[in-house]
Amino acid sequence: MTEDGGLPSAGGAAVGRRIGIGLMYGLWKPRVLGAWRVPAAGPVIFAVNHSHNVDGPMLMGTAPRPVHFLIKKEAFAGPLDPFLRGIGQVKVDRTSTDRTAVTHALGILERGGVLGIFPEGTRGEGDFASLRAGLAYFAVRSGAPIVPVAVLGSAERSSRVIPGLPPLRGRVDVVFGDAFQAGDGSGRRTRKALDEATVRIQEHLTAHLTGARRLTGR
């Protein structure tokens, strides 16, 4: 589902949020901390750690606002393709500079929406140890604040009923941090400025994750 100009639909993302709420709270016991830190209006970028495939849907179902995630194109296969498009998600080719995805992401932020990014680029340890430059680019180019998000507990154990998923009715913690600006206020978009923004982002995300683990005991 798209809107004028081909942007992913804000209404579709709102439907995706309702679906996420039903699924995530139906299958697990999410504990959401710090949701009040998310700006109630205006463009926002969620920077989310990624250790399990359920992290994206978990955030969609627990965030206080609908989220448009940048999702690898490989996930848009079979019946998932029209479904993900219908709920306003953004397909991205990670092997090259996907200009369509970049345009859609910036368009979402320009109209005051929420963009979700896994800045590590792929599922891994979920510790923000290695960040791709895309997050810094979107943040500096749009001026949107970044809200760090830690999803904890999704990869600790697997369900005996459905292998590959966290234990059903198990607790998963979603911790939102304070919003911050990635840029230095100069508006510069040079390679040096983006590199500096990436370092700044990594410091914020790592500090948030450390605090979230301390807060939740995970």
C-alpha cells in the first residue's frame, strides 16, 4: 500500500501496528520501558539492536507510534511481499545504494513519520558493535532525532513448541532511550561529518544498551 508519490502508506503502518500489538502481546509478554521518551509527533528514527527475527515485529507492536522499517528485499518473498508493502514497510537492497529505498525513507521522515532501522545492517549479537553509515545519513540529511531502542530477551532461549522463536508467553523487554541529534548542528553532509555522526551515534546506542541491560537485569 502506497500513498501519493509512491511512499509507503502511513495508514498501512498504523494497521501493521495493530497487527503487531495483537501478535506480540498474544504470543509473548512484552515489558515496555521509556515509551514516554518517544516524541509524540514529528519525524523520528528508531535505531534498534537486532539479535532475533522477532525484534522488528516486537517493536512494531510495542512502540507508541506506527513504524516504517527498512527491511531487506529478501524478506519480500511470496505472500510476504504484498503483506509487508500493505503495512507500509520499506524494501531495501543491501548490496548497493538503493535510491528508491532512500527516497522512501526520507519521504517518510519529511511527512513526520517514524523510520525504523537496524543500524548493524543484519541480525547478529545485537550489541551495536558495528554500524552501517545509512543511519547517520538519514539522521543528518533529515534532521530527525534518533531514539535508541534495546530489544532484550528475544534471543536468550528458543521455544520448545515453535523452534526458532522465543519461548511463548516469555518476557521480552523493549527499552526506549532519550532522543538525540546525530549531527553537530552545522548541517554539513560531508563524508567527514557523516563519519563523526556515526561515532556519535555509536556512543549513544552503546550507552543506552548498557543502561537497558542494567535496568532489566539482562
